[in-house]
Amino acid sequence: MKELLEQKSREELEREIVELKRQLLEAYELILKLTEQVEALQRAGKRQAVPFARREEQRVTRSEPRKRGRKPGKGEFKNREKPKEEEISETKKAELVARGVGACWKTSANKSSTN
């Protein structure tokens, strides 16, 4: 060990000490940064409620909220047309029967099954 020290001059040894101290300081800073990240991920892992489902850096923030409904040019905006006579395969008649507060529809098929 003494032989290694004698081979280098005092200035070289001082430069090496400064370099090693700088490397040690960088290592400590990296350890602190990684420790904070681990703690943040552990805290985030414990939260399962909806507001905390995404980490802050993953959240999308919009200056204006999106408009509701279909966007212009996406799909047709028209009411359903009445079917043609040849498209109709079956018709049913229903009568409105008032019961209590509300009313319900009764078809002829339902009448026969309740009797």
C-alpha cells in the first residue's frame, strides 16, 4: 500500500481525492433521488381510489373541457324514417290501461296469459 502512495506525487493524490469526493457526492445525490422515487411509488401503490389512479405526470389536463355529443361530420344526424310497407312483417295492437299512479301497455298476448 505504501508503495502505491509513493509512486504518485502529492498533487496527483490530491486530485484523486477531489475526484473521489465528487463521485461520492454524485452517488449520494443519486441515492436520495432514487429513495424519493421508491417512496413515491410505494405511496401511490397504497392508493386505489379513483382520483389517485394515475400519477401526476400521467394526468391529462385540458384548458377547455370536451364538448358533448358527436362531432361534426361523424355520423348522420337524421330521425329514423318510417319503414316501407314491404319491410313490415308483423303488427301488434296494444291498449293503454291506467293502473294507480302510472300507466302500462297491455298487448293482446299479455291479456291471454294473465287470464
